[in-house]
Amino acid sequence: MTTTTPSTAADPAGSRPASSKAPGTDNRPGRLLAVVIAAQFMALLDVFIVNVAAPTIRTELGASGAGLQLVIAGYTITYAVLLITGARLGDRLGHRRVYLMGLAIFTVASLACGLSQGTGELIAFRLLQGAGSALLIPQVLSLIQRNFTGEARTKALGAYSAVLAVGAAAGQVLGGVLVSADLFGTGWRPVFLVNVPVGVVLLVMARRVLPRDAARRPGQGRRERGLDLPGLVLLGGAVSLLTVPLVLGQQEGWPLWSWLSMGSAVVLFALFCAYESRLARGGGAPLIAPRVLRIPGMGLAVFRITAVMAVNAGFLFVLTLHIQGGLGYSALRAGLTFAPTAVVFGAVGLTWRHWPAAAQRALIPGGFALTAVSAVAVGLLLRDGGEGGPWLYAAFVGIGAGLSLGFSPTLTRALSTVRPEDAADASGLLSTVAQLGQLIGVACYGALFLNRLESQGAPGAYSSADALLVCAYALAAAAALGAVSGLVRLRR
């Protein structure tokens, strides 16, 4: 449900308290924190708020299933690929400057999304939205690190964690409210347009409260890391060549080009890995440092986080299509239906460290196993085209708790083994992997659901339930693999 963002190690000059601002800025730390946290919340909302609006977008724009998947996944594509680059641009150009740049792009793109007249336009502007988030989000933690110290920093990070915990639930509920309200007959458009006034207000406030970026001379401060543009192009190409055929292949009947594209993605990713290794050996700054992947346990962490986020995104996408398309739920009811999953995910993520020590070692495999059982339960409870009854919400709670137990301890333990000098690269790697996991989940499980639905003939509650059940088994299989990976760690 939530992901970390890459942070950079604070240098001595960057660790000043919030009160030390340049002239002309508001020196009240509470306002600075409110501005950066509000931007984080807005961008996080946009990941989930659109999910609830998906069926309405499909109806009003006449979007195909593949087009709808790209509307959902387009944001994640550019966000995932550009995330590390956004963090490095903040180091090079200044966190205030890049924050304002990203917020402006995100706000303009939100307006363009809300005014889109066709699926192609909406997909293009969702890609632009993701690029804005990739510039904006990495600056949030950096600005907190550089402007708060001691107890103030602890409280600021607590507020940051709270936003991550409630953002998913709030996004789904707010999306349901906005779509169901159908303000002035605008249907799904307010889920994007709501960002515009908020973004404008934040831009005005940010120019006032964010500290000005200090002028830097060549050789002053810590060494700047390169942007690794060739690595960015190779990774972006590999992700695109994999995503597009996964999304469009089912609709087109899996033509030859789709298989060639996925094969090319594998080749391009191999070239990316080879280039990154060569760049690292030459003393450069690769997008993903190979040495980070060699940290004990990091490979397993990458797999588990990918599995968690793929299952999470796939579950939300296919269940949204079923309960709104198959069961006829309103967008508001759909958003409220998902709320227990998101709330429990956040609550478990914030409290698992305080659980009994005897249970700590079994949290990860136990979480994945709970997810697998709960996913199958959801499919079986809804398989006859019914609404599932109260046990359905118990299964939703199980999925939220299970995914959180698979994600949060994995992330914490992986980063705890990283040396301070590798912390930024490790955080960036896991953040990127989390986003790519969401992308894979929407593409793969969405294609499976839509393919099964179309094979059943005319859409309806029963055929939709059958497609959902197939996806539930597939989701459970992925979670079971995560449980096996957790047992590897447990045995060690």
C-alpha cells in the first residue's frame, strides 16, 4: 500500500535545524512540514484515488481494458523509472527548486488529465503526472532531514509515516466520494481536478516556507553523483517493452510483436545490468549500484517487495472491476469496501515492531501465508456472484495485515543491514522495485482478469466472479512464493 522514497545521507551543512532559513522565507517549522507532507499525501492519493474511478473512466471514455490498465499503470511507469533520477536532481539542483518543479508538473498534468477527451490523452498525461511525482516525492524526506533535528525530526518522520499509513485508505474513499457525487456531471474528472487547487496553494506556500537552496561551488560539500542518463534510457526502455505487450497483448490476441517486445525487454534489461556493472567498476554512479544487490538478504528483499506490491496492485485493480462492473457497486461503496484493507495495512506497518519477540522471526512467512489464504477466501466468497457477507471483510482485513507483514519487516530488515554510505542507493533500489511491482501487478493480473472475463462471453456478476476467482488463485500462488522465501530467512 505504501512505499518508501529514496533519501540521501545528510551532510553537515544540510543538517541544520528548521529555524535556520534564508531571509525572505517563513521560519516556522510547522508550516514547512505541513507543505511537504501535504504534497506527499496528494501524490500518494493519486495512486489509489484513480483505482476507484477506473470503471467510470472506462464507461465514459469508452476505454478498452488495455487502455484502462495503461491509465492506472502509466503513472507508475514514469514514477518508477525516474524516481532515483529525481532524488539525484535534488542533490544537484537543490531540493527546494526540484520540489517546486515537480509540484508544478504534477499540478499541470492533473489539470490536463481532468480535461482529457480520450483514453490516449489521459494515458499521456498520467505519464507526465508520474514524472512530476518522481521529481517531487524524493525531496520530501530530504527536506525533513535537512531542516529538522533531534526530537523535532522524530516527530516530523512520525507525521510522514502517518501520511503513508492513511493515504491508501483516504485515496480510495475520496475517489469514491468524488465519482459518486458526479459534480456538475463531470463523472470521474474531479479525481484529477481536485489536485489543481491544492497544488496551486502548495506552490504559493512552498515558495514562502521552504528554505532557499544554498549556493554551491564546484568541489564544495559532498561529491555530486551523476545522473546516469544511459542507464535511465536502458531501464525505461526495458520497462516499456515489457509493460506494453503485457497490457495490449491479451486484447490483440498475443500477436508476434508482443512476444518479440517482451524478448527485447529481457535483452535490454541484461544490457542495463551489464552497463551498470561497468559504470560502477569505472568509479561512476550507476542508477542501481550492483554492490547494493550483493548485500546479504537484499536479493530476497527485492523479490518479496516485488511480490507484495504486485499482489496488492493486482488485487485492488481486479476487485475494483468486479465489484463495480460485476456487482454494480457505486464508486463510493467500492472505496469504502477497500478501506479496511488499507487501514489494517497501515496499522500493522506502524505497530509490528512492538509485537512479542517470539513472533518476530515468523512475521514475513506468516504474512505471506495469511495473504494467500485470504485471497483464496475472497475469490470463494464472491464466486457465485454474491456479495460475500461479513466474512468478506474479514478476508479483506487478512489481506491488509498479511501484505503489511510481508512488506514492512522486509523493508526494515533489508535497510538495517546497509552501510550508511549505501543507504541512499538501497532505499532508491527498494523504492523503484516497489513501484515496478505495482506495475507488474496491474499488467499481469489485469490481463488475466480481462482475458477470463471475455472468454466467458457477456460481462455479468457470474462471469466476473469466475474471472475474479481465477485471479484469486493466481494472487495466492504469488503470495505462497513469498511465504517460501520467508522460510529461507527463517531457517537462517
